[in-house]
Amino acid sequence: MQARTFPVPAAEGGWPGRNPGSGGERHNGGFMEVSFRREIELLRLGDGAEFRGEGILAVAKALLQAGVSYIGGYQGAPVSHLLDVAVQARDYLAELGVHVEACANESAAAAMLGASINYPMRGAATWKSIVGTNVASDALSNLASAGVVGGTLIVLGEDYGEGASVIQERSHAYALKSSICLFDPRPNLPTIVDLVEQAFELSETSNMPVMMELRIRACHVHGRFRAKDNRRPLISRNARLHGPPEFNYDRLSHPPATFRQEKLKADVRMPAARKFIGDRNINEFIGPVRGEVGLVVQGGLFNTLIRALQQFELADIGGRTKLPVLVLNAVYPLVPEQITRFCAGKRAVLVVEEGQPEFIEQEIATILRRGDVQAALHGKDFLPMAGEYTVETMLRGLLVFLKRYGSGGNIAAVENWVREIEQRRGDAQHLLGDLLPTRPPTFCVGCPERPVFAALKLVQQEFGPVHIAGDIGCHAFATFEPFSLGNSILGYGMSLASSAGVRPMMATRPIAVMGDGGFWHNGLLSGVTSTLLNRDDAILLVFKNGYTSATGTQEIISTPLQTEQPVDVAQAQRSRTHTDRTIERTLTGLGVKWLRTVHTYRVSEVMKTLRAALTSSYSGLKVIVAEGECQLERERRVRPLMARALQRRERIVRTRFGVDEDVCTGDHSCIRLSGCPSLTVKTSSDPLKIDPVASVNHGCVGCGLCGEVAHAATLCPSFYRAEIVQHPTGWDRFLDRVRMGAIRLMQRRAVIS
Ligand code: SF4
Ligand code: SF4
């Protein structure tokens, strides 16, 4: 059944859920749409049971085994699952007395750790680093200055290297500047779990907070460990305190206490931390006790190092090595006696330390000079200063080191290996040449944000290029082709603030683009209030898709409440973002006078609104709220309902778009305005058409953009909208027969004429 109609985007309309309103009751107690039922079962494992799973979940379990009173954080790869699981396990955690807080940003999460300044409560916070640590740094400085009596652990997703999604900097700098202990555990589940427990003890012994950096590979490494019973915290939701402790000015990070706190850091806390790390053997000496040369490695890089040493036949798959290796599971502070003991009597030591600057290497150099240890020190002279230390990178560095000191290993085998890699890489490059286009990451199929950038692209044809202040979130995909929109990214929720210096200098108003996640994370305060305070002439475009989608579609304060009542599929298919007006009410409440809400899929309307913002005589802040539910989340919501309805043999209608290949001329302007992965090309069946024609594949979710763009950009009329009806009614069948009859009639006439 086909209908050549375009106007109604599939993802619009009403939703029968309750609207909690601004600051109203929380959505289903923080319910997140992805289910972690299986993972929650793992958290319940008792003494002796075997835990099998990934590293970051092992950390979640270890926190409960360590008896934490509270967990907070802000989601972000690669540690999102820790908070996601804790939030979904709230009921179980409440039984234990553990409080969970999905914080509005990392700053709030770090401030939450302040609970352990006065009270002997263990607490944990988690976020993505380096960006999250940047946001949290003010609270972290204050926390570290005051010091803690309850153990505090910050689990950092060290998003560094291949696959990272943020600026490449090291969390290590924060440990140094604020005097916070830093663990970098060997990616091995029993080690990680043990170190979580030790981290709390270290924190309580030294009064220092402890950070644990977990790289992508450590978070997602799979393994097993013997579980222990979860510990009910002594102070908890179920065992409450009866009041604050006696007033103690030293607990405040405020002068004059801060001067004493600085001395405490150097004279008391740091020595206590070093002693603990040494006494508890947090760092591991692996391999032979003696040797001509030795390797010092960050714990998190140990597995890669072993893989590299295997190529030299200097290690086996079980991690046994023929070279002495010092594995630094605690990378800050270092224990000078451990370093001198390891290096003494060796000709040379290679420090394997990822990222820049080489903090560890520099500290080791100081320790060796002060201890008058004569071992030659190498590190960044043989290994690259920047970038991930992959097996190949390590191999190349080790090759130079081992050749220089003639320290054994199958050098010839590794040289061959490196040659082969280079050969293969060269062959691949030669074969591929320009044949394959690069494939930049892009929005999901049917994403509500894509139509807005199509509109923005079209509007720029009228106004010329406009300065776009970009932000963090899914909308950053618009920086890639086919849109290539965005002139700067200054951080999460920072776009409007980042356009403040550009705005007064531009003939055409710049546009700051921000997601609703960024809006609540930082954008409201840093951008909106600052702009209002200065009465700036500015444009803010907020994507209201209902979630912090880029971090895994977690809820925000403006996520519409889910209905607990069963809904029919037709209702569920509609977007539900517009049932929540928290963003609009907040902006109006702050005094924003120019505010428009548009449906993202209505490209012409979005264009009209953008034009209005760019040309308005109003000189204050102009905000466009572009609403359309995150397609990923919508699909998650709709598909199970649809499957159940199909089982009940109910009538289901799905929308798909297609391209009439007889009409398509193959100029692909639709693709240049969309970039939807479902809108692709295929060879035309018409031998007279040389260029491939546009084609919509089966991934299309019928978002409506294809039709909308065809209209808004006055493209060719090749697109059609099809409604696929499953379990049709008698009326559907009748209509289908009439339509097919009419089409056959017209086709016959066309052939005759
Ligand atoms: S996750 Fe949602 S908002 Fe992000 S690209 Fe996908 S559909 Fe768009
Ligand atoms: S092919 Fe077109 S209608 Fe289908 S999902 Fe992609 S943009 Fe939407």
C-alpha cells in the first residue's frame, strides 16, 4: 500500500504520559530505558559466588563489597555502566542503605564526596575524564584540601587513545596538583576489585581522596573473580546520623585552615599514603628479581606490554616475563624506596607511560638522582610522547631499548613482524587508494537532529555562512559531512558562552547549538544567565530530544515521564518530547522573551524560525527549542510494543520512504542534505542512466526527513512515502484493491499512449 504524501512526520504528536513539570516528581525514580537486569543480579552475588562480567561492573560490585554509603556521578564513556547500573539497582541498594545520586554534572558529583570530610562514610563518584574532571575540579580541590575521614574513591573513565571521544589529556595532572592518590590498575578483574577495597583503606589512612583511572580496555575487559558479601554501611539511609559533629574549622577549605591543610598534605598525608602503598604491595614486581634491564609500566598498560613482550619471546600468555617488570597500580604517589630498589644494579630501565607530559618518568628521574642510582633511564626518548600505546607502538620502543642494551629476546622475529605490518599497511593503502570513501560517524537513522542541520544548511544558502558555536552531544555529528557545520567546541554546555566573544564582531548573528543534556549540565548557567546578564544579542538552538543521548540516553530533569499504563502502538510511535516543557518554562522564568519551539522534522518550519531569529529586530537572547525525541530511544520504546501487538495479531502501520528510480536523476542533492545512512545509492536498472540513483534501504524508520527535504529544498519528486500495514483490516484490503486497480489502469494508459 503506497501513498505519495509527505507532510506528516512520523515522530510527532501527543503522548499519554504524565508530565512531571519543572522540579516535579522524578521520572519513575530515575528509570533508564536500557535494562540492566542481568547486571543487577551480578551485584547481588554473595560470598564465594563467581562474578563473570566486564571490568566496570566489577567495580560496581566491589564498591558494595567495600561498604560504600553513597554513590554519585555523571555518565560518560567508558564508565557509564557503573552509574547506569547503580541507578537501576536503586531498590536493592536502598535495602543495603546505599544512596545513589544521578548528579546533574561532575561538579555536583565531586561536591557530593564532601560527605566524607566530616563523617566516616565511604563514598564513590564516577565520571568521564578528562572532561569530567575539568568540570569537577573546583570541588575536587576543596575536597582534597580539607581531606576526608571516610574513604572516597573517584572512578575515572580515562578516555584516552584510539576510540576516545574527548580531548587527549591526562587525569594524572589533577592528582599531582590537588594531592589526590591515583590508581591505574592492571586490567584484570581480581586486581581491580582488590584495589577498590584498598583504595578506600588508603583514603582513610591518608585522609586523601583516591582516583582510579580506567581506560576503555580496562572498563570493558571481561573476566571473573570470587565475590564477597556486600557490606551494609555503618552510616547509611538505614542507619542515620543524629546530627553533625562538633564544629571544626579545620574541616573547611577556607583560610586560615587552608594553609595548614597544605602542610598536612606534604608532611602527613603523602607520607602516610606512600607507606600504605608500600606496605600493602599495591605495586607488583613481576618476573625475575635481578636483571640487566627492567621495565616500569603503568598498571593499565600491563596487558599490552605483555602482548608486546610475547613477540620477543620474553613473556607468555599468562603474564610471566623473562624481564623484571615493576607494575605501578598506584601511579601517584610513587614510593621512592620501591623505585630505587627496582632500579638499583640495573644497567637501564624503560618507563612505559602513556600520554604527555611524562609525569612518572620525571618523578622517577628525580628519585634516582636523589638516591644516586646509576641505572640509565629511558621512556619518551624511545616511545612516542603522544597517543595510545598499542602493541605495535610498544614493540617499536622495546626494540630500540633491547637492541641498545643487548638484553635478549627474539629481535629478528620482532623486526620481521614490524616489516610485515608495514608491508601489509602499504599494500592495503595501495589497493584501496581512492576507491573507498571515508566513513565519518553520523547521526542514527531517523535522528531528530539531522533535519535541523538540513534546514541550517539551506538557510545558509540565503544568508551565507553563519558562525556556528558547537557543543558536546549527538549534534556534534553535524561537524562531519555532509553538513560540516560548526566552528568551535569549547565543552559540554558551553556553546552559548563560547559565542560571547564572536557575537559582537559578526555582521550575521552566530548560532549556538546545544543539546538538552548540555543545557542542564552547564549551558543554562554558563550560557543563558551570562547572556541575559549582559543583555547580549544571541541565538541559542536547543535540541530537546528528551535524554542525554550521546552518553547512553540517560534521563535528565526534562525527560518526559513514562506512562505506566499500556499504550497502543500508534500512540507510542509519536514523539513524547513535547509533553515536557521544563526547558521552556525555565527559560521564560529567567526572562527569555524570544522563545520558539519547533518540531525538528518540519524542515520548512525550522528554516522559517531560523530566518526569524537571524533577522529579528529583537536584540536580546533568542532561543529556538527544536524538539523531536531521540530516535534510538523511540525505537527502544516502540519495538517491544509493536512485537507484542503483532503477537496479538493487531493492525500495525509502519512508515517507510522510498525513491522512485524512474524519476531520480542521480544528482544526489537529497543525500547532500541528509546524510541518513539509509539513504544510499544503487545502480540504476535503466541502462541509459550512467550515474547511480538514490535509494532508501530497509533501515529507514520513516522519520519523514526525506519528504520534508524534498519539499523544503524544492528537490525532484522522486520520494514516496509508503505505509506498511501488518494484519490489515477488511477496509485496508478494500482500499488496497481500489488503489492497485487505479494504478494498473494508469499504467495501461501510459503504455498505450
Ligand atoms: S542517539 Fe538519539 S539523538 Fe543521538 S544520534 Fe541517535 S537518534 Fe540522534
Ligand atoms: S531514509 Fe529518509 S525517511 Fe528514512 S529514516 Fe532516513 S532520513 Fe528518515
